[in-house]
Amino acid sequence: MCYTMEEIEKTRGGHPMLLLKNGFVYDPASDLQGKKDILIKDGRIVRIAEPGELIKEAADAYMDQVQENGLVDLDVLDLEGCQVAPGLVDVHVHFREPGFTHKEDIQTGAGAAAKGGFTTVVLMANTKPAVDNVGTLQYVLEKGKQTGIHVESCGTITEGLKGEKLTDMSVLKKAGAVGFTDDGIPMLNAQLVKDAMKQAALLDVPLSFHEEDPAYIQNNGVNAGTASAHFGIGGSDRRAEITLVERDTELAVETRAKVNIQHISTKEAVELVRQAKKKNPFICAEATPHHFTLTQEAVIEHGTLAKMNPPLREEADRLAIIEGLKDGTIDFIATDHAPHSVEEKAQDITKAPSGIIGLETALALGITNLVRTGELSMQELLRKMTCNPARFYKLEAGEIKVGAPADLVIFKEDETFVAGDFVSKSQNSPFTGQTLYGKVHYTICRGKVVYAAKS
């Protein structure tokens, strides 16, 4: 017998079994693809089988576990017509806590993540105070434990994000930091970057770099070109990204450090990473959904809602990013979820902060603009959003296998929805009102439903 999710939640006592039946499973980590049933117990996957095999087996084994209302301690969710994938992993999000909770907090950010199908996120460290000490790190990690998903955090590379002195990465790693970054602020001292890479290589932890040299930026968030001309400003020249990517990929080759080039935006940077990976396979890059979907014309259309760092570039850059995703140069898709209040984004283009929210539209933008266009298969898209980032950050996530955490996203790739009605505390998205494919129906984390779409 199958129950609605409302009935499931009402009847659960302790840790009952949950059977997901008839879903089409994608597991990019193992290349598993096909219709399967998945049995979950105590937050982990205990069996994966062909459709129908587990119903009698599970029922026979647990018939004696009858609850007072007469229901067997086995809940069944029929996923006919749905796709099942590992819970999505985003290694680049800003939840703004502590310090900027009028934009977002860890609880609302986690809610937005769950709605988008994400079960694991990695927080950036540019909060106030910054995550450059054990106390602040423990604060955000404890807050994360109070959400329904896995919330990890980076520490900063430099103390106070000042780019002058390295933090004690060893201490922060022991306290739970999964990586290090000064994201939001580029590191301009090449020797300090090299020292950080040497230390990170010894500790076997990843570093993520925000690559924008201010020497080439007159006004951030807007590409120096058609968009900047439209607003009558100088904008951000593409050389701002190219010069730092060139420097940091060379240093990463020299030090053999694990390095992630964040939110790549130019065709030249994609090529620099492509060549550097041949010399150091630990070099990775991430692309955001907005950079493989939009160009600088979106800033002209949407104004500050499409202002972000690095800025949206030209069509040739967008196509180069897609090619980088296709050939493996770009390893991850990450949202750079960056909430800002309505009042902040309502300011003039030169005064409004850069950044957009992205957790609730990321999967759909990938399906709409990469899978349905034939650029990537569904398995390839999910690889960039699950096992690849999980492995780079050594997270127990991104796989569907026996013994793995029962972290899953359940969606319908051919079902459309209109972007909007965001769970995030902020609403700053240029995708609001757009019809997208790939509606998330359920997100399951640790075997529990943490998001269920409204019927």
C-alpha cells in the first residue's frame, strides 16, 4: 500500500523503513541508470533492487513492527514518472550568517537549498565576523546542524579577509573546515597565494579562488563592453579574471595544490584551466548556472538583478563555458547563491551589490539549457552537481549505493514550473517569471523528507 507524504509524516515513529518504488534512478558516480526501488532505514540506503522485488521482502521482514494505528513500519512512496538522483551538492553558497541576516540566514538558506534539491552545501567564509577562527566556524556548523540538510563551511585563507596573513589552516581543518577561500575578495599577493597553496597541499585541503584583479575594474558586476556602454560606466574588463587565473593555475601546477577556480566567466580562463589540468589534475573549475545561461544583454534587460561578480560576459564566453562543461575542463556547477535585500538591489547600478540567488533554480537551469539542448546528458549534468564536488571536498555525499546516506532529489525532468515564490529570504534573481523544466518534487536528507512540492 502507498501513502501520501502527509500520511507518511503522520505515521512515522522512530526510524521506520522507507521504500521508494518505481523511480528512474540516475547515479553518476557508478553510472547506474534505470528504474529501481530503493529501501532506506535509519537514514541510509540498505537495498537497491529491480522494481517490485523489495515490497514482499521488506514487508515480510518487518510485519511484526506494527504501530498502534495498524500501519506496518514501512512507508512506501510510489515515484512512477519521477527521476531519482543523489542529493545535489553545492560547494559555493553564501548564507550571510553571522552578520548579514537581513539578506539570508542559515535556516532560510538551507530551506532554499532543500527546495532546489540540494542536500549538502558548503558555506563561504566572508561573513561578519569572517570564518577565520574556530569560534565562528563552530557557530555556523552548529547552526547548520539545526537544519534538515548537511551544512559544511570553508574557513578563510587569510585573517580577516585582508590578504596579509594566513589563517591557521591546520587548526581550522581539525575544527571542521572542509576547504579555504577568501571568496568575494581576490588575493593579490602572489607570494601569499603560493604559501597558502603549499600549506593546503600538505594538509590535503582544497583552496577556492575568486579571480578578479581590481586593476582592470572600474565598476564591478557589469562587463566592460555592450553592458557597460549601455549604463555609461567603465565596467569590469575580462582581463581582471584572465590575469589571476593565469597566475593561480601556474602556482597550482608548481605546488601541486588542490585548487578550484570559482565562477569562471571568460573563454580565456576556460582555456587556461584546460591546459593547466594537463600538468596538475587537482586543478578544478566551477561554472554557475547564470554564466552558462545568460550574457551581458541580461544586465541591460534586468539591471541590478543580473549584476554579479564576475559579470555576465559575451556569447562566445557562454559557449566556451558550455564546452568546458562538456569536455571536463569545468568540474562543478555551483550556484554562488548570493542573497541581497530588495532595498539593496533597488539602488543605482554602480551602488547595488553584486550577486543573485540560485539554489532554487540551478537544477532546472541545467536541465533546460544543457540537457534539453543536447549539450549534456542528464547523467553528465548530475555528475557536475553531485559526485564531482563531493569527491573534491571529501564529503560523504553524491552517490546512490548501499550504505550511503539516503540523500536524494526526486524530480520530473519534463515537468515545467515558473521560477519565483522563493523560499530564500531574498528574491534577487533574473530568472523570476521564467518557465523552466525539471521540477523538484521531493528532497530527502538522512532518509527524511525535507522538502515536498505543493500539489
